[in-house]
Amino acid sequence: MATSTIAAAGTGTGPRSSGRSALGSARRRRQGLVAWGFALPFVAVFAVFMLVPIVGSFAMSFTDFTARDIGTPFAVDFVGLQQFFTLFGDSRFLTSLGVTGIFVVIGIPVTMIVALALALALNSGRGRLVSFFRVGFYAPVVTSIVAISVVWRYILQPDGLLNSALATIGIDGPNWLNDPAFALPSLIMMAVWRNVGTLMVIFLAGLQAVPVDVNEAATMDGASAWRRLISVTLPLLRPTLLLGAVLISVGYLQFFEEAFVMTKGGPLDSTLSVAFYTYQQFGFGEYGLASAASYVLFLVIALISLLQFRLLRSKD
């Protein structure tokens, strides 16, 4: 008997060990309950305002749900993929895909190149003016879109600041926001100006994390500034470039505010984005069609993000 007690004590399987295990289990349960208690408000808010609308809109995209069905939501008909077929048979939706594609294909590279150039300039600069320029370039990011739109409307109107500047060198400027050939480029220019500060800050943080000794070694080997940028800095910035590309792509694929405030999707649907088209369908009461359009946009965002991960992820 004594031998078995000693053995149990030595192996930690005796009564005291069982008691400690039970106390530990009870403590972990209490900690789990406390953790869930703190997380429950967020879970409830997320479920009510995010999860339920997401699931509901996904379900609506397979129905003929309209504004007339709000009072009887369970009486709608299941139409399968018909809403998606309707979308791709609508010339305005195809136009919105094209407009969004042009906005992304031009806007993302220009924004990233300008942001990287600014980040390189600020990273190599010294003195108090560097902090001033950092704040100045980032200011449009935190400025209200309404205030920005008022300023840019004044700049781009026929007798505005830009055309006045062009007139001084003998160029007759176009009607930027009311000409189908110039309306979308004007919004791209505005979007680049507004969003370049975000990428500049991200790229600047990445540049400051590049080891100084790596660049010094490349300099000692005779590498020029351009060669150091291409062969040393940019490869080390791949994760930062990926983050910036994904963030700006998600924003540009959903561009809405610029078109809504500045052009209302016109002229002649030349600035009609997918997000603006979806907004219009909700306004028309075509909730099923609008939900389908939003999930087409979601799929495009997911595919482009996946492509960027494959192209820009680290080779390690």
C-alpha cells in the first residue's frame, strides 16, 4: 500500500495531482468565460451589422427580391444564377466593369510610382522640412471627400485654376468633368493625389527597415544609385509593395465617392463604376440585382488580390 502511494505521488497521479488538475480545469473554464464575456459585445455587433447583412445579401443575389418584397421577404422566388446572367447582359454593367478596370489599371501603378518616389525622397532627406512634407503629403488622406471635391471642382471647371494656368501658356483647356474623354482621367488624377499619402507612409516605413549595411556593401561594390534601387531596395521592399498594392487595389476597385460627388457617373456613363452601378440598383429597388453586382465585385477583388500575392510575395 505504501509502495503504491509513493509510486502514485512520484508519477503525479495521486489525489493531490487530481485535485490540482481539477482546479486548473476550473480556472481555465473561468478564464474562457471571462474572455467570451469581453468578446460578446463585439461578436453581437459583428453578427448584427456584418454577418447577417453579408449572408442576407448573398441569399438575395439568387432571388428576384425587390423593394416591393420588403413586407413579405420570404415570398420571393429563387431564380438561381439569373441575376448574374442579367448583369452580364446589361450594357451599363459591362460599361461599369470597363470603367473600373481603366481606373484600376492606370490608377494603381501611377499611385505606387509617385508614392515610392516621394518615400525615397523623404527617406534620403534630412532636417525639419522632412516632417513638414510628410504631414503635407498625408493631409489629403484625412481630409473630407466633400472638401476635396469642392477644391477639385474649382480646379477642374472650365474657368478654373487648371485651365487658367494652361491659358497662360496658350493652351485652351477642356471641360474636364463634362467631357467623356477627360472625366475619368480627372477622377484618376484626383484619386492619385488623395491616396498617394497612404502608400507613401507605408513605403517610407519599409525603406527605413532596409538594413543600411546592405546598401553600403552595394555602394562599395560600385553599384550606382539606380542599381541599388533595382537590385537591393526593391527586392527587400516586396512585402511592403504587396501590402500597398493590395490596400490600394481594394480601394480603387470600390471607387464610388469620386464619381458620386464629382460627376454622378457621367457624362454618358464615362465614370460609372461597379460600386456606383450597384448603388443605383439599390436606389431603383432592385435588391437582388444589386446584391449580385456586389458579389461580382467581391470576386474580382479576391482574384486580383490573389494575383498580387503570387506576383509580389517574397521569394524566400
